Amino acid sequence: MANVRDIRRRIRSAKNIQQITRAMKFVSAARLRRAQERVLASRPYAKQMVAVLRSLAARVPTDAHPLLAQRGQVGKIELLVITADRGMCGAYNTNIIRSALEFLGRHPGQVELNILGKRGRDFFRRRPYPVRSEAINILQNLTFADAAAIAKDLIEGFAGGERDEVWLLYNEFKSVVQQRIVLERLLPIERMEDPEGDGELEYIYDEPPEKIFSTLLPRYVEAQVFRAMLEAAASEQGARMSAMEAATNNAAEMIDSLTLHANKIRQAGITNELIEVVSGAGSL
């Protein structure tokens, strides 16, 4: 049975851990505020660009641009998986990796992985899955140039016929305590069904459509990759903040429980000493 000294040592350890988890919670809260602001600012632009480009794609032939090409039989697929570089964020990384494994199971032998984040890289490096590209420490100081470089690589691979489809897998930020796994096809660009309810509506182009597409479609891919990375960064901070808050509360409960246990042991010791004194005095 542990004595009071051992229990007090455990209480000190729990208090030290509680200080660390509380500090990490405050750091994540500060980072989450900035990440959330960037996500909310990017969503309207990305949403409108999706609507415009899908509507535009529905009104032109599929051979108008390589990024619109719908290939009959899908042979090669690239999956861009966005995970965190660090742990201690609850089930954030586990959920993403589980979804990636499910996607790989549905398309055996067809998928190559493009991994962002150290946790995903370390997991798949130890397993026999094809990884075409990997990058770490990008989400910590995310810039549009990083997303544009990744998007350019994806575009070149798809346009060159190396891949038939490109998919995104990431966590979408809903709230501090809620993140949603999103699996969406990035390339080829989807066509809107019966756009605006009027199949005869046509756009009037100021410049040749080919020139417009060559500018707009790569920008669309860059915007979607950037938005997914922003969503993932905000979700990571939200998940870590929630996890550290739960750890801080658990440490407080443990400290209270150990303190109560130590007091009971101390009280039992005092009671035994009093009984011994009274017994000794009675025998005299």
C-alpha cells in the first residue's frame, strides 16, 4: 500500500502535467483564433469559385481543357492526405488515417498517396502503400505559395495522364469540438447538373474560352487545395485545444482523488497512533 510520501509525489507529478496541458491549451486557443479567421475568410471565395467553375464546365465540351477531361476507365488515383505534424490532438490523426485506409481498401492497387503532415508520413512509411510525395511542417506557417506549389504538381500529373483522378482527404473545421472528415474529388472538375435550371443558358466570352480556362482552372485547383489546408490547420488546433482541456480536467480530478486518498491514509495513521497511546495508558 502506498504511503503518504508516495502519494504526494504522484500529486506533484500530476500538477506538473496539468500545468503543461493548460499551457498547451492556451497556445492552441491563440493559434485557433488566427486559423479560424483565415478559414472563414477563404470559404466564400472558394465556395463561389466552385459554383462558377462547375457551372462553366457544364456548358462546354469535356475536351475544352485537360482538367475537365472525364476519363472513361479510372486506373490511377492520387489521394492527397492532410494530417498533423504533431500529436496530442485526440483522434484527429487517427480518423484521417482510418479514412485513408478505407479509401485504399475500396481501390486496391490503384491509389498513390500524397501525404502532408508528419503523422501521416510516419504511419504510411511503415506500411506497404505507394507514396508518391510527402511533405511536413507546412501547416505550421501556411502560405498560398505552398498550396500553389502542391496544386501545380497535382495539375501536371493529371494533365500529363499520369493519374486519372485526384482526391482530397482532410478534416473540415466545424467548431472547436467538432471536425468533419471530408473526402472529395479535386480532378477532373465536376460538372454541375442542369446548371441554374436552364440547360440553354450560355456564357459570352470576352476572350477565347481556352485562354480563360487556362487561367481560371489552375486557380480553382490552387484555391481548393489552399482551403483544404486551412481547414485542416484550424481543425488540428481545435482538436488539440479540446484534448488538452480534457487532459487538464482529468489531471484536476486525479489530484483531488489522490489528495483525498492521502488524507484518509494520514487520518488512519493518526487514529492508530491515538489508539496505541490510549491502550498504553490504560495498561499502566
